[in-house]
Amino acid sequence: MAIPLRWLGRTDYVPIWQAMREFTAARDAATPDQIWLCEHPPVFTQGVAGRADHLLAPGAIPVIAADRGGQVTYHGPGQVVAYPLIDLRRAGYYVKEYVHRVEESVIRTLTHFGVTGHRVSGAPGIYVRRDDPFSHAALTGPSSPQDPFKGLAKIAALGVKVSRHCSYHGVALNVDMDLEPYSRINPCGYVGLETVDLSTIGVTTTWSEAAAVLGDKLATYLSP
């Protein structure tokens, strides 16, 4: 049975984070999994190992120190944020495979819109070719140690937390947003990493459509 989706609309980051923690702390072996879909007002979130020097000039945008993995990222209007609340032990896979399945869900979502998504080894999230995001050609050859993101831009960020074998936090897909705040940080801890959204690479869609597709793919690929 597919994992149910819970639509939360546009809502502040902190209450949703607190609700995820409470849900995870209270759940037991019989608690059904859920996938929460929402959109946040502008906010920077810093992972548990986040370095202050990656936060360049936040200005008036609040900075929240969260309990997820990873470095600093940005959430804002026009971005689909998905929070899968999954009992990994019951699902039968470990964190590495969970991350792979979340990334695969984003890749399949991009495919729905004609875009080819790419993984970069050691850098969770999904990337697209800056020069031809619609190319179906695979990345070839080893990446450059000096620039593993050469020719790529990030379109989806991933940061997770696992407590008592249960996941929270999740993935953010950029749809049609103001990308300027990304210039105020080193996105996910990478200096100079370009960030794009579906709109800037030529895809016209709505937040609701992108959220529905991503939610459907996550419900499919995260099911046991």
C-alpha cells in the first residue's frame, strides 16, 4: 500500500520541525508512515555539522540550527519540501538505501518534466546540466577532484535525520522561486555551487503539480 501524503501548505519551518520530532518520538512499530508536503517562508537551516563560514550574508532571513545532517541550505516560496516519516526497520532498508530511494524519487520527478537529474558521489542531492538540462546522456568519465560539480547546478537538496530507526527531515525540490538567497550561502557547504529551479531551466509548472508528482514518486519508491 502506498504511503499516504499529508498536505500542509505554506507553513513556518520551526513548527513543522517540532511536529516531525514529536511524531517520531511518539510512534511505535504499528504507526503508519507518512509523507508531509509543504512550502516554507524564507529561512536558512543549518545542519548539525554546519560551519558558520558557509553562511555568508543572511541579512533579514532567519537562520535555524536544525538536527538534520548536512550543511546550510535555503527554503522559500516556490520550493516543494517533502518530509518522509519512514520506519526504516519495518521498511527493510538502511539509511544509505533510503537516501538512494529519495534521490531516485526526485530523478523520476524530473523525468516527468523532461529533465535529466544526476547524482554526484559524496554530495547528496540532485543536479542538472547547466547547458542542457533536457539531455538524456549520462555523465561520463570521472569527476574533476578540483570541481566535482563542473557543468552542473543543484536543483534538489537532501538532509535527513534518523532516530530510533525512523526518518524525518527530507528533500527540497526547487520549482519556481527567488534564487537570490542562495548567493548568501555556500549551498550545502560547497563554495560557488550554482542553484537552479525548474523555472530557470525552462520548465513551466505549478507548485501543486510538482508537489503531487514528487509525493507520488516518494510514496512509490519508499514503500517496502
